Amino acid sequence: MENKKTRRNLYRALRKTGVRKENISLDATFEEDLHFDTTDWKIFTYYLESIFKVNIEDESISKMSSVNDTLKLLRQTA
């Protein structure tokens, strides 16, 4: 149950960043599949921190390459 809620909120953050619904999948990469640039990362980080009420370090952000990596990070911080 917790996993579904976390994934749903993660997808919500991606949608608020401007990612199209059909492009979101666990194996989607930020650079190649979602075409994230510096601005997208800042917006995405803002929504992640506000939706999940966490503080994400820059070092952790640089390690995220896919949606699944972000989900794993959120599980560790929650």
C-alpha cells in the first residue's frame, strides 16, 4: 500500500514538472527518456521535497538516473 502511494506521488511530481503521462515508467531515464535539463531538475526537486516533506541533498540528486532510482531514494528517506 505504501509503495503505491509513494509511486503515485512520485508520478504526480513528474507530471507537475511537465513530463507527459505516457512517458512515465519505472525504467524511464531522466536524461534520455524524459529529456531533463537543469531547470527540470530544480523544479522536480522542489516538488519532490514539498510533496514528500523531505530534504534531498545535491549528492543524492546526482545519483538519480531513472524514475526507479528516485523511488528507491524516497523509500530510504521515508
